[in-house]
Amino acid sequence: FLALLTIDESLTPLIINTNGTVAKYRIEILINYNLIETEKNLEVSAGKAKGFAQYEVGTSEISNEDTKKSMIKIATKNAIQLMTTKIQNDISNKNDN
């Protein structure tokens, strides 16, 4: 099999303080995927999967960066789990036909 993945990350402010600073962010990971069976050159599954996470901004830049990295991992894990479920469903449906 050949897996083609395009992964995009976006960071959206959810809560903006009156002074213009951001208090809370939402992270979105979008995975566009194509799974191809190489022997038959046949597309097995294709689609999009999204994962989300949110985090509140603290006073420490180091802590904020660590929290952001942790939330990116969580959002990515969620997107991968959804992608895996979709691929399994596509394979199951093709085997039923």
C-alpha cells in the first residue's frame, strides 16, 4: 500500500482579551489522505479527517509552547484515529461488495 498524506495545522483564537491578547486557542489538524493498493494501482480509500484541541494561554511562554505542542499531539492523534476508522470502513464496504 501507498499512503499519501497532506497535513495542515491551523490555530484559531477563541477568547480575545480586551487588551487584544489571546486567552484561548483552538488547534485544528486536517489530514487529507489517499490509500492506494500498489499491486493493482487501485485507490482503496480517500478522504479528510480532522482533529481538534483547545488550550488556555498562561503567563509563561515556555509553558504556553509546551501546552501548544501537547495539544497539537492530541489533535493529531484524534485526526489519525478518525482517518483509521474511515479507512477501515471503506475497506469493509469494498469487501462486502
